[in-house]
Amino acid sequence: MTEIIFPALLGGALLLVIVIFIFYRRKREKQLEELIMYLMRIQDGPELPEWKSYSEGQIGILQSEIYKLVMLLDEKSNQAVKEKEYLSKMLSDISHQVKTPLTSITIMADLLKEPDLPEAKRIEFAGRIDQQVSRMTWLVRNLLTLSQLEADMLKLKKEDVRISSLVEKAIEPLELMADVRNVELCVEVDSNIHLICDEHWTVEAISNIIKNCLEHTPDGGQVVITGEQNNFSTNLYICDNGEGIEKEEIGRIFERFYKGKNASENSVGIGLALARQIVMQQNGTIEVKSELGNGTEFHLKFY
């Protein structure tokens, strides 16, 4: 009797194993087909199709790796789109800003062709063309620098420099402007205060802020630059006793191409934007306090 039952049980077990094997094989084939169909649907549109999760075995591992790859590619794609939009906007900004000086250069170049043009006018127009070319060169250089900083493509150096030296270099090209406008530049910075920064670009940032203060300080006014250091930060204060900034404008003065109500005709609106990016790239901040009629204070803080 036992000899009959044992073969029967063995045959039944073998049949069960075969059924289970076929079942799991078909299940696995179905899961693989679903994964393949998912990958094919990805190519049909910009949005990712719904993801069905499998948790067990090698199929689950394969699915997890495919999902990681798909998300990585999606992230790269979105980043590429953003970079393309950013580049397009940057080129549009440059094109818009150089349009006016290019128009002036074209008009004056045509006037220079006139054979009866007086020599004095010829010299005047040639000088104006030179000014416009210099302005365009400055504009493009600063726009490209600002764009590189915003895209984190410009690597700033780390140099040990005295703040007093930074301020001296920043005001040097502005001394004539201060004399013409009859504005006093007062520097009260301890020569023992040091800062780890990129000397060239930090001078550029400080110079842009001082220049902004000079432009908004009336005849006989003052721009005062002071510095101090504590256990937490190195601080530079640039203050003027000029016209001040309206409250609704304070939050926008660091925007690229933003020009306030009292901006000069030659203002482009990128000096303060560039200054902020330079400071931020060096673990710093810029705070502004201002009151109409009572001047403005820029506080540069480097941690």
C-alpha cells in the first residue's frame, strides 16, 4: 500500500512544482512586459506615465534601478531646459541693452561720412563713438560676469586681504567722480581687519555700491565707509546722506536691470545686482537701510 501511495505523492508534488514554476514564470514574463511597455510609454510624451511598483525579487531590483535612471534622466532634461531658457534670456538682455548704443554709433558713423562736416564736429562724434564702445564693452563684460555668477560658473579665489586695501582700490576710479559732484569720500577702516575673499571681484562689488551712493548724494554730501570685525563676521558699512530710497523700491534695487525713480539717465541697473552676487558667492550678505531724505546704508557682512 505504501509503495503505491509514495509514487502518487511524489507525482503530485512534482506536478505542483511544475504548476508553481509555470505560474511564476508567466508572472515574471508579465512583469517584464509591463516594464518594457512603461519604458516605451516614456517616449510618448513629456510627462512620466504612472509607475506600478514590484517589491519582490530580481524584478523589484530591476524596477528600482530603472526608476532611478528614469528620474535622473528626467532631472537632467529639466535642468537642460532651464539652462536653455536662462541662456535665451541672457542673450535677450544683452541684445536689448546694446541696441541703444549701437543705434547711436550707427547714426554718428553716418554723420562722419559727410564731406562738409566741420572738424570740431568730427572730433566730437568720434569721441562719442569711443564712449559708446567703452560703455558697450563694460556692459557686455558685466552681464557675462553676472550670468556666470548666477549660474555658479565663475570660480572666485580665496585670498587673505586687508579690507582697507579693498576700499582704497574700490574708490580710486571714483575719486574724480566724487570731486566733480563735490561729494566727500570718508574712509574709516582699521588696517588690521583682514578678509578671505577674491580681491578683484570684491573690489568690483564695493566699487559698484560706492558708485551708487555717489550718484544719489547731492552737492556737498558725504559717503562714509567704515569697517569692523567680530567673532562672527567681518562687516563693511557704506553710508551716504543723499536722497534715500523709497520703501517699495528697497526690495528691488538688487534686481538685474531695475532702475529706480531717481536713477540717472546713464544707469543700466546691473551694478548692484552684480555686487550682491559677488558677495553671496563668498558666503556674505548685503542689507540695506534707507529713509527718504536721510540717506542710505549698505551693510556688507562676510561670515
